[in-house]
Amino acid sequence: MAKKSPDERCLPTRDICYAYAAAMHFAQAFEQNLRAFLYTMDYHGWIEEIPLTDDQRKRFKDFDGFIDKSTCGLILEKLRGTAAIKNRNALKTFDRACAHRNRLAHSYLMEHEFHPDMTQEDEQSIIRELHSMTVDLYAALVISQAVRDRAEHESDRREQVWIKINEDFPLPSYDDIKRKYVIPSKRKK
């Protein structure tokens, strides 16, 4: 078996992979919360219609497509335009998390030289950096989850009012399953 050259790239260690996966998991959950919040706010008309540029309209087809496929940064840009989230600290936390998410998704692993002779100190340095990003991502996740929960709670409350009104009238039963965001792969066809 040929010996690998020290210049040849290898995979990260299991500990680095685990730290990376944890950070990326929080990043994706954070992004999902932003999508769900924006969807709920738009669905109920609690925000002004969010304009899409001609390029965005071509790319995403409609607003639901935009929510499903747009980038974290673009979602944040559109949310900022709605003024639905007024807390500057929350928005700063979201910006920092989005920057981490982008770096993790697009360049982080390629920024490091993984090789068989990597020292324990180098490995721990990478893990500390990933943990630092994870803390920021988790903070954004917690805030975004609270924002999403609040919007969905109000959506549920209004749905219950509608159900109660329907009990008093001979109307067919009504359950609006589209009032909350569901990722495309989990939607019923």
C-alpha cells in the first residue's frame, strides 16, 4: 500500500466532524425557523407583501419558492425590510449566525489542512473555533425559535377561533393545514 504524502488532504478527525455537524445542525435549524416565521407572517398578512426583484421572481417563481430556496442572508434581508423583528440585538445575533452558517457551508473545511500528522493542539484549536461558532448559532436558534413559536401560537389561536365560529354555523369542517411552514420534502403531495 502506498504511503500518503503529508501534502495530501485527509478527512477531519471524528471530533472535528462531530463539532462541525453540531454547528451545522444549529445553523440549519436557525435558518428553518426564519423560513417558518416569514411564511407564517406572510400567510396571515401580518406583514406587507414582500417584493421580489425580477431576478428573484425568475429564480424562485413565487414567494413560497423564495421561502423554500432562498439563502439565509436573503431571508434576513427580507425580514429586515418587514420590520417584523425590531430587536437590534436579535438581528445582530442573526447576522453573526448567518455569517457562520455561510462560512461553514461554503469554505470552513477547505480553510484547514487535515493530514495524518495534525497535532492535538491544531485539532483542539479547530474544535474551539467550531464550538465558538456553535454558541453563536445556538443563540440565534433559541431567539429564532421564540420568534417562530410566538407567530405560530398566534396562528393556532386564530385557527381555534375560526373552528369555534364554525361550530355555531352549519359549515363544513375546516382545518387549514397550510397556515404553517413545512419543508418541501415533508409536504403531503
